[in-house]
Amino acid sequence: MFYVFNKQKICTYLVSLITVVILFCVAGAIGNENKTVQTSAGNEKLLPIYNVETNEKKVAFTMNCAW
């Protein structure tokens, strides 16, 4: 199999490669900022409420979309 390269293909490949390298450099520079995130998690582990004792006949439907 033979690969044929001409000036237009070489320029296209170089521009693509340079663009990818620049994007990685910019992403790396932006991602290196020291950011701290405060969380409300303490030493206690909160558990979800699955059922509650009651005399009333009720049904609840929940969906966890973040899961």
C-alpha cells in the first residue's frame, strides 16, 4: 500500500496537529488552578429514608436522576 502526500495534505495534517497541541496546552493551563470545594460531609454517614411508620395509606414515588 502506498501513501501519497502532497503539500496540501501535509499542511492540513500540520494545522490539525498544532491545533490539538494548543488545545491540550490551554486545557492543562486552565485545569492547574488550585480550587477548593467545600462539602457538607462530616464523620456521620447519612442514610436515605426508605419507609416511615404511619397509619395512613400513602404511596410515594421518587427518582434519583443524579445517580
